[in-house]
Amino acid sequence: MAKKIKIIRATTKSVSLNAFCKGLLRELSKKYEVLALSSPDDSLENFAKDEGVRAIAVPMERHISIVKDFKSLWKMIRVFQKEKPTMVHSMTPKAGLLCMMAAWLVRVPVRVHTFTGLVFPTSTGLKKKVLMATDWLTCACATHIIPEGEGVKNDLIQNGITKKPLKVLGYGNVRGVDMSYYDRTPEVEDVALTIRDKSKFTFLFVGRVVKDKGINELLEAFKMLYRTNPNIRLLLVGPYEDNLDPITEEARDTIEKYNDIVSVGLKTGVELLAYYAASDCFVLPSYREGFPNTVLEAGAMGLPSIVTDVNGSREIIKEGINGMIVPSYEVEPLYRAMLTIIQSSADRNRMASNARKMIEERYEQGFVRNCLYDFYDKVL
């Protein structure tokens, strides 16, 4: 029997492996020898066991730490020298930088990095220069670069990060949507009954409750809307990150003051699906995105979405067809879009009826994965 080609899939933290590659590595291992690499923790071992692949732990810091980063690079080099993979495929910024550098130094034949989003376009000053330099170095060491969407692709080209050929796989997105999972099943509807309030129009946000996601603007828009439309509510589903990107104190006060703003923390599984099912409109007013999975999930659950005009979001949402697009950082346009969604039931129902169909046609998980399989067959 011919020896299988060895592939290493890598992210900085194992939670990203689970988010992006759940089920994927199991499928790939039918044809290739697949290894999962990330920083060490119990969830890495559990993920690898579930996928039926071998785990490799290399400590990596998410943020810049020169001494620790050089130690991580050295350990990565030793791993690649020992394993001798044919391909290293990285995702997330720090794993991308370290893996591509180490793979280039060891001369791994196929070095692939997927950009799921870019931080530098919304950064300023020295931080922006450093981020652009690290992205440039990642691209310089890679043989193949996959931007998750057309917006990411354009940013890489227009900012001179790379001159290498860039191709978005399929319509974009790296995970795809399991349409059988994101569905209003009887189990989901039963839980949704405990959340739904038929007397109020419900807006839903799912994600990190941080400044970068436009939470400050969302809360201001909600307050404006609430003055004349008190039969509304806002559900915030996700964790706070006060040490990284906190919302303002005024925003915090708003959440505490209004009974119709409900922050419920992180939710997963059927409970998360129930929040989608119990809502009327999804809102993601973020400053930047790569290709937001929550907008895909909301669409799969039949919700129209209001999003900002940023990478990924503008590719998923078509104005007036399955949602609305507004400028980022601005409260007034967001307020007007939320008001329109409430007042125009015919338009809202039309967008809702289109939402699931559009996700299924372009981002169904099997289709997205087949695009990746075809890419692997080509480059290997």
C-alpha cells in the first residue's frame, strides 16, 4: 500500500481548529495522513481524538511576544523536521506566521495559509505597520494563499501585502454551513418557546460583546429606536472581553438600565439555535470581518440580517434581498435600518424567505468542503 501524503493543519489555539475543521480532518484522513497542530491544552487532544488524527502541541501566543515567538518558531522547525510533511496548511495570524516561516526554512513543499480576516485595515500607526509586515512575511513564505472572501483578497492586493496569485475557493468561507444542523427542528422550537416574546420585535446579536463588533453603536441605535418603539428588545449572545476590547462604560450602563436589552453570555448547541429561532432580525454592526459565520448561521435559520459594509458581510448579504447593509461606525444609518425592518413587514418577510435559500445555494458545508478537496488534489 502506498504511503499517504502527510498534511499538517494548524491554528494558534485549538478552539479555532474545532471551529474551522470539525469533521473536516476526519474526512481528509481517508485520503491523507492528517495531523492537528495548535497550542497545548486538553481540548486539542479531545479534538484530535474525535477526528481520528494525531495531535501536535506547540505553544503559541496570540499577541506579539518576541522571546516566546522565537521559542515557538524553533519548536515548530523541530516538529516539521521530524514529521517531514508534504503540506502545512495554517489559519489564524500567529499560527500562519510561525508555520509558514518554519515550513519555508525546512523546505516543506506545499505551504498554504488561509486568511480568515485581516486586522491591519482598521489599525493605525505602528501597530498597523507591524501587522502589515507580519502578513507580508506570512505570504512571502507561503506557496499558496487562500483569502476567505473577495474583500480579504482585495485588501491583500491593494495594500501590497503580496503579488502572488490569490483565489477564493467557491463563494468564500472556510467552514460552510451544515444545513441539517442549522434548522428549526422541533427540539429547537421547544427551547425557543422559552425565549420568544411574541409581544416584542426581537433583534439578535451573536458574537463577542466588544467594541470592534459595533456594540457601542448598536446600543445607541437601540435607545433611539426604543423611544418611539417600546415593543422591541435586543438579545446579546456572547462573552465580554474587557481585557482586550471593552465596550464603553456608557454602553455597559445601557445594558443594565434597559430591561429589554438582555445579555445572556455564551451559548452553544440547541440553546444557541433557539436564540436564532426566537428572534426576528439579526444585527452585526462590526468594524471588520473576514467572513462572519454568525451571518451565515442567522441566514440558515431564516433570519434577515442588518450588517455593516465590511468584508464578508457584504458578500453574504445582498441589499434588500436577504438583508440590509449600513456603514460601519455610524449610529443613524443603523437606527434607520432597524426602523425599516420593524415597519416594513412585507420587505422583512421577503428577506426572511430568501435568507435560508441563499445560504444553502452558496455556503452549504458539503459544497465548501468539496472546493477545498479540489484545491488539495490540484496542489498535491
